[in-house]
Amino acid sequence: MRWLVQPKVNTINCVGGLPLVHLSFISGVWPESQSFADDGYGPPPSKWKGTCQTGANFSAHDCNRKLIGARWYAGADIDRRFLQGDFLSARDSHGHGTHTASTAGGNVVHNTSFFGLAAGTARGGAPRARIAVYKACWGTCSIASVLKGIDHAIHDGVDVLSLSLGSTDEMAALGTLGAVARGVPVIMAAGNDGPTEQTVQNSSPWLLTVAATTVDRSFLTVITLGDNRQFVAQSMYVADKGGDEFSQLLYYFNDRCDPDYINSTDIHGKVVFCYTPGPGSVSPPPKYADIAATVRRNGGKGFIFSQNNLDSLDLYAIKGPALPCVPLDFKTSYQIAVYCNRIGIPKIKISTTRTTSGSEIVAPRIASFSSRGPSPIYPGVLKPDIAAPGVYILAAAAQSGAYKSLGVSYVFDSGTSMACPHISGIVALLKSVHPDWSPAALKSALMTTAHTMDSNGVPIEANGNRAKIADPFDYGAGSVNPTKAADPGLIYDISASDYLEFFNCLQGFGPNNNCTPPDLNLPSIAIPGLKTSVMVVRTVTNVGQPNAVYKAFLEPPPGVKMAVEPAVLVFSNARRVQSFKVTFRATRRIQGSYTFGSLAWHDGGAHLVRIPIAVRVVIEELYSDAS
């Protein structure tokens, strides 16, 4: 079996007040990056047992007091084709590992930008983290290599394990459970197959599964047509001069948006416009990165194209600032297409990009590519768990491959792979504040304090074929709020033995079959088949003020009646742990889709402890009669 999705793993290790350790699987690391310099660092923690394994272009001197460990795995189970062109060492040849490692635990580095865009200071979520690299992937990852890396990471002494890869293999799930059982939180990416439902990966309940959001930053480019109409879009066009002169606009419709066809036409000195007026209007979809390369190679002046989702991964494949590559929504594309059909020789000019950030940019929004629930593997476990920034993230670059040709030290990348290390850094900081908390407690603190409103104070939206109000299958509990997570008030804790019993029962290894996901003390509730009524039990531990009183606030899913007993929880030094029951009753006798709600405990002050709820009312199970 192979891991799905092109992988990468990161890990941060945080031991009480000691410096942290960040573990990065996948593409390794570029050790010369400023993000991994060791100025001001003392010796590694005494608990550290790792090593610096040498290899091609990677010596023991490439490790330091910041980058304290490196291992790599290229055993017989790795297809030799994937090793070609890569470094047979922990050195990163693709950039993915370097980017995510610096996002989670990179140093504070001033005066960074991507050709002047997003200029400012770069820093990881836990900037004083120490970093160890476990390169287990070479374009693809074998489960054996990844599991070996996880075992070594645990042995070496990491405290947080973050894997930006996707898998549905149960052996892989069991490997991550082994880490959690030893007190190591495991953070994983939700996947990049959104906005289609049931695409979320890494849905085991002991994992912290991360969706991707936009941030309050935009890269604005103004397009001006020959009739002086202007449209505002996003790109990364940073040439010294741009937008001063009009160029001829060449219009390619539907299946003519093909690199081979465009290559056969005269595009020198002209701007190429590809218009496909809706998802699925061309099959297969246009290869925009290949078209951009064709335009650049043949001396074109720019490339604009219609795209349903403007945060789509297709856009991020177009790296390089010299050629303006501008995605447009269908409404804007239609207006430009009408202009092209009306004018004999249409003209266009494209301005250079400027960075805009702050309150004028509505954020966060769930990225269209972020994989969605419900989980096809464990429908009784609500996934993803939480959302974090994963669109246009600026972080350290490996000086190899495409990144080397750009000649920059920091680059943008997007995906749930970028969201995952944001959470890794936060978990590392939380663990330094609360070193005695279990992985489940850390996960609970993040989920129960997440927010569901955007910067304008309205519900977060999810990008997709059509924008909609986000729900728990888009973002889990919501968008991460690190400050509140440090003081959550109450936590939902789970022991490693409970996780193991859950896993064994579902695999048929347990003594009985009476185990269902609602029996786990998760900070969420998912009921995929509510016929009449279901009762769920949860237990909370008070980690705030000892003498606290919490009242329940219910937001029942439409079509469902909810009741909680008791509705008031009174805590004291002697009563830090209390349980409650939640009863769900169907009020509609129709075969329904999922509806969503929440349960929150409020102490009347700073603590609002909220968990998401997803319920699907059914009259009868749907099945296929194959007889």
C-alpha cells in the first residue's frame, strides 16, 4: 500500500519550558535557510536521542542547535524511479518539507517577501522550536518507510507529530495511534480534494485533522480592457514595469484552451485569454500550468483564464512572477468574452500586483480545495476537526528545482499541507504551557475555542462551486483561535486505551461489537443514522477556575430535538470531572441529509466551550440490492 496525496510531515516537540522540536517527514529540509539558523540556541534538550544521518549533499555539519536531527529512508520498498533527481539524504529537493517546517517552527526572519509581495517578517508558529527531519517520501511514500520514521521520531523524543499527507490505510492509522498512546499529538492534513463531499482523509478519531482557510491578505491586479473598463483580480505579477501599454488579447474558447493548440498560434507579444464557461464544460479540464508555460516560452505578454474557484490549486502551480497569470471568476470572464466577440482586435493591459491586507479583506473563508466531510471511513467521527490558514502561505524555500530558478528564499504555497503545520506550531506552544495535557486534551482545547465568524462578524463562508455558509464538514469546530485555546475552561479528554478499544472493535479484534464512535469522548458529535432517538454521553474536565458553574446552550440541528442532562455543571476542587447526557430525537419522518448544530457550556465569563454537531435523520438504511 502507498500513502495517498503527495506527502510531507512535520513535527514539533515541546517539552515544558524547554525549546521545542519540530519533526518534518516528506521532502526533507533545506538546512541553509535562515529559518533554521541556530543563533542564540543552546544545546539540545537532554531528552533528545536523535541523530544527524549523512547522505548526498548532507553532512553532519548541516545539523545545528536549531536543526538537531535528520534521518532518511530509501529502502527496497521505494520504487527506484522516485529516487531519480532527488537527494539520497534528508536534503529537500521539492520544497514541501522546507516550507512546512518553517511554517511550524521557523525562526523569526525580518525583511522577507516574494519579489516584494507580502513583505514583512516571517516566523513559524513556534519560532523557538528545534527541528528534526525524517525524510520518508520521494514523490510517493511507502507505509513501511513512514511507520519507521514515526517509530524513530518517538524514540528520538519529539513531542508533536504533524503529517501533511493523506491515507486511508489502517496500518498507517495504527502507526499514528502508537504515537498518540505515547503522548505525542498527531496533526494531519484533511486533503486537497474539495469541495466534493466525503473526500476528507485522515479521519481516525485520535488525529487532529486540519482544513484550509484563506487569510486577510490579497494580491490585487487591475485588468483594463481597450474600452477602459476595469476589473480587479488576483495574481503575482511583479515585473519592474507593467500595465503601461495595451496588448492584443487572443480569445480561446472551451476545447481550444489547450497548450498544443495555443502553441500552434502566433501569441508573441499578446495576452492569451482562456474561457471555459462553467465546471465540466471541457473534459479534461484545461491544463493551465502547461498553457502558462507555453505562453511564456513563445513570448506571450500574459495569460488570463476563467476558473470556478479562485483559490484552486491550479493557480498555485503557476509559479513565477515574470508573466502575469490571472485567474478570473466566470462573471468577469463572460464580460471579457463578450468584449472579445464585439471588438475586431481586442486590447488589454495588466497592472503589476500589489499586496492588500487587513480589514478590507474578508477572512477566513474555507478554501475550495480543502477536503470535506463526512468521513467515508468513520461516519460517526466528525471530520475535519479544525481549520487553519492554507492559502498563499509565505514560508522558506528549498534552493533546488523550480524554486532555485526563481532565486528567492521565501515562496508562496497553498494546500491543507500548509494549514497542517500552523496547527502543529500552535499545539507545540500549548504543550509548553500545559505539558501534562494529553493529545486529546490539546485537541479539545483547540476545537472548543475555535470561532465560526469571519472578520466582519458574520458566519464563515466556504468557497466551492458556489459559495455557501460553512458547516462542520467544511471546517470541523471552526477556525483556530490560539489565544483562547490556552485557557479553554473545560476539556474533553480521551485515554489511549479508549482509542485502542475503538480501533479494535471496528476491525473486529475486540471481545464484542458494542462499540460506536459516539462512545468516544470526542469534542464533537456525529450521528449518521438517527431513526428515533439516540443518547450520547460526554465527560468534561475543569482546567480553569476550580469553583466554576457552566450552563448548557443548545443549538439543535434542524429536524432534531436536543436535550442535555444535567443542564448545569457545578465544579469544585473535589469535583473537577463531570459527565452529562445529550439526547437527540428526530422530529421529521423524512429521509434527510445532514443538518448541523452545536452544544456550548458557558461560565458567564470568558469561557464558552462549544462542540459541533452533525446529525442525519433516516427512516431506513439505504443499500444496493446486488442479488
